[in-house]
Amino acid sequence: MSARTAFLSPDAKGRTRLWIVFWIYGVLLSHLLFAGIVLAYSQVNHLTLGLLLAGFLIYTAWIMRAIWVDADNTDTPLYGTIARYLTVAWTINAVLVSGFMFLAHLSGEPLPLPF
């Protein structure tokens, strides 16, 4: 089985409970990583910010895969489906925000924060 087939296979099963993968790895750690990038935004050069954002996107891809395969490790199957949809939406958002953040950094714009 190729890596691509294994990634997309409906037979791929994770062993971690969904709530741990979703709330701890997906929500908490993703937010902490992104908060670190936001804090470093004005203090790093373009290359470093690009590497930080690339690392964040790699982590996001890993989380999306982990949640996808662990979505059935819950007592309520609907939660797995909801987690999959939310994770796909989070991934799209992470890619777009990271791209726009990098472009703003290249243009020398300060990070527009709402607070």
C-alpha cells in the first residue's frame, strides 16, 4: 500500500481517543503555536517567519490526518463527523491566514490585530 493510499484509506484507524486529538493536539497546541508566531511576527525576518508558518502548516496537516483517522474513536459517531468537517475548515483557514500573514510581512505591514 502506497503512502497516499494509506493516507486516504477508509480502513486507516487511529488509536487515540478523538477528544484528545481534537481538543489537546488540534485546538490547544495549534493555538499555542500560532500565538507564538503572532508574538514573533515583528521580531523575525522574512525567512524565519516563512519557516515558522511552514512548520505550523505541516503541523496542521498532521492534525488533520490524525483527527480524520481518529474520528471513529468516540462513543457518538456524529462527533467524529463534526470533528472532520471542523478540521477541514480549520486547515483551509490556517493556509489562508498564514499566506496573508506572510504577504503582509513581506510588504512591511504591521500585523493588524483587533486588540
